[in-house]
Amino acid sequence: STNGIVVPLEIGQIQGISYSWDGLYRGSSIAFEHNGRIIVGSVTLLEPTDQIVLDFGRLMQSMRLK
């Protein structure tokens, strides 16, 4: 996603939005609704190539909601 711009997102069966942001640190967030609740996952980073960014992507891809 582009900094500050909300982008539609689909990960597996999950449909939501993603957006990146910048402040003290750069970050990226994914938000979606599940069972009437809003769930947000976020990661902060120093560089887009940081291992935590890859781990966050894998975590989001592996989610299974019931």
C-alpha cells in the first residue's frame, strides 16, 4: 500500500484494507472485520527488507478464522 492511502486487500478468505504510515517509525497495517469485530494487524520497520516484514506477511497469510 502507498503511505497513508487505504488499499483494498484480500488474503485467502479475508477481505479488508491495508495502509502504510510513517511517523517515529514506518509501518504497515491490515484491518478487517470478523464476527462483528474489527481486527488490525500492524508491523513497524526500519527498512522494507527487514525480516519482521516477511514474518508479518507470512503470519497474515497463515491466519484461519472461525
